[in-house]
Amino acid sequence: MDDRFESYLRHAAELVRSGDFLRAEGLERLARETLEKLGSPPKLLAKLHAQRGERAMRQGDYPAAEAAFAEATAALRSDGVSGGRELFDLHQRLGLARSGQGRDEAALAAFDEAITLAAVFGNAFVPLAYAHIARAESLRRLGRRADAEASLRAAIAVAERAPVEGREKIVDAARAALEELRPVPARAAGGGAAGEPAPSKAPPPPPDPASLRFDEEAFNAVLAELDGLVGLAAVKAEVRRLAELLRIATMRKAAGLKTVQVALHLVFEGGAGTGKTTVARLFGRLYKSLGLLATDQVLEITREDLVSGYVGQTATKTNEVIDRALDGVLFLDEAYGLVRPGSQGDFGPEAVVELLKRMEDDRSRLAVIAAGYPLEMSEFLASNSGFRSRFGATIHFDDYGPVELVQIFEVFAKDADYALDGDARAELQRTMERLHAARDRYFGNARTARNLFDDVIAHQAERLLAPGSSPDRDALMALTLADVRAASA
């Protein structure tokens, strides 16, 4: 069973790296169930919490990441662990999670503990250099520039001693941060503004206008796929309305008539797992089929893809990401992560300035779709007057109802060659009704259905591998009342 736990965590880590957070979370739940059967050994529990923390970091949910890393640290210490690489890594990650929230004093405490723990690994321990660089950024934001400079010099010293490939990148990063710390004249030589970041690489050239043309077959295929999605009645109606408006606009343009430009930028508001990412991908294909954009690319990003940890670098990073998204859709999930009221030294507003400018300057080559929870998205739009004037429409995604959640579960099952029998389906319906009735604003919707599906097939596997069992093909496909009931308990 220990092997099963390790397998769940290994697979979850792979899914996080590929950006499939939904399935990774489901595997973490299975790992937790397995762990409980093992008596929740502290060292394994720490591994689980660390995996949860890494997922939360990739999602930009720094409070959840901090909580998970703190739990992992506590689990190790409860088992008598007072040092070692694992504890060092956890304190470093804890520091980064706190830094991501702008809690730099607390972040320093974690970084300092990590650096103390690293003493046993010698003065050429590469991860120690990264800890010094992260610590320096917190010190800089607190106004402690001399201490920040000392920390960066310590990072350079460690990296230069390290006999590993790639150490030059660490040294270069630390030296670049040092340059940002040094006071400079009001105007730099050559007339450029002092401290101005190096320009990003030139964006790709605009497409040949002749390549932008209406593709009726692709247009109809997108709408047919939209209609095939479970639920989302209001979303489908709004997408069709926009598609028809844009189609008429392209027809008027082709006929030589005056055309009112329709903004391609959209806001998607709704809970987790309500289909926002799926519909955003359809919009990429829709815009291309209408001849409005040259590609159907949808670049999916979060705050961490735009915001740098060092002063002056966020504008460059943001523009480089936008350049990659040109002639397609930029899907910014949890967009409100860019705006953190009261957070000192945060570079999110710098990304907002660049994003707003490019949304206007490149409106014929770029569609930005900003998505997130309704309340937070309202606050995000209100945080800068430029947002409401840039986005053309807001599409609301309702939570799925119990019947729709059952249908989504059955889609997962069919795609994976599983099938519910009648009793199992009835039990599933009762389970979804109970989960739906107890939901809060953070209800997972399709994510909940996916997690339950993962749990059900795990219980099916356990049932089929019982001593004396010899399942045939039908048995391997069948999900029974017992499987659903065990997963719903």
C-alpha cells in the first residue's frame, strides 16, 4: 500500500507540472485515503502536504501553499526530524509562499531557518544560493537594501563554488538583482530612463491580411462542440449571440460597409470547474474561424507567468508573454491575483499597466479572456477604470446542478471505458444531490465530479483485487453500487 501512496504522489506531481491541477488534486485525495489506512506516518504525511503545497504554488494560491508547507514541516518535526534536505526545502518553499503574499517579515524567518539548516551541506550547496536570492528580494521590499546586497553576494559566492552545470545562470540572476539595488542617476547614458528594463525581443510580425478569412466549416464545428457540452445553457446563449454579432460584422466588412469594432476581450466569472477554460479554448477556434485572429492558439497563464520577483523585470516578462499570445487568445485565470490591495512592494500593478496598454494597442491581434470567481472578478474590474473599457462582455458560468454533475461523471467514465450499472447511477444521483445542497462558493463542480470519479475507480480496483477475484472484461468496466457508496462515504 506504501507503493500505491508513492505512485499517487508521483503521478500527481507529473500532472501539476503539466498544468492539470484538477486531476492532481484528485490523486492527492486518493493518496490521503491510502495514508489513513497506513496510520498516517508523519514522514509520508509530510510528503503529501508538500505535494499539496507545490500544486497551490503553481496555481498562485499562496495562502493555501503556506498552510500546506507549514503542515508538512510540523509533520516532520513531530517525528523527531530536526534537519536534512527535506526540512530545508520545506522552509525555503514556506518562505516563497509567504513572499508571494507580501508577508516579507514572515518570509525572512522561513528563509533564515532554511539557510541555518543548509549549513550541514557545505558552502557549495546550490539550493542555498536560491534561498539567498529569495531572501534578498524580501529584504529589498522591506527597504533593507544593504542586507539584500549582502544576501545576493552570499548567493554569488555559493554558486561560484558549486561544481555544477548551469551555475552561471544563478550568478547572472544574482548580479542582475544587485544592479537593480544600486542607486543610479535620474537619466541613464543615452537618454534612457534610469533603471529601465532591457527591451523584450521584437514581437512577431502581423499576419498576411489575406490569411484572415471566414471558415464556415470550422465556425459550425465550434458551435456544434459548444452545444455538446453538458449544461451551460446561459453560456451557450451568450456565446452564440457574440458569434452571430461577430459574423455579421465580418460580412459587413466584406461588403464594404462601415463596421463597429466589437471587442474580443472578455470576462468569464464563475466558480471552479464550471467550464471557463473549456469555453476559452473554443473562443480561440471561434475567432480564427471568423477570420478575426490568425491562429486558434490559447495561451493559458496565471499571475506567476507575468509577475517577476525583482524590480523592473515584470514589464519585460509581461510583454514577452503577450508577444507569445499575439494572433491568438491570452487566457488569464484568477486574474485578480494581479491586484493585491495593501500588499507592499508587489509588482502585480506593473503587469496590469502593461496588459492594459497591449489590450488596446494590439486589439486586432490579441483577445484577452480574464477569468475567476464572481466577487473577486468584480473587485478586479473595479480596481482600474481601464478594465471595464477594454473588456467587451462578461459571461457568467453558473454552478452545475446535480443531474449535470452525474452527466459529467458519466462523460469521465465513458472516456475511460467504465460504465455505471443502474443501482450505481441511482446512488451517484443521491450523492450529487447531497454534495450540491452542501456546496459553498468554492464548490468544485466538474472538479468535484472528477474527484469522485477518481475515488470510485480506486475503490473498484480495490474490490477487484481482493483475494480470489478474477475479473473479466465486463467486470473491469463495471462501476457498482458498492464502489460509489464506498467513495461517497
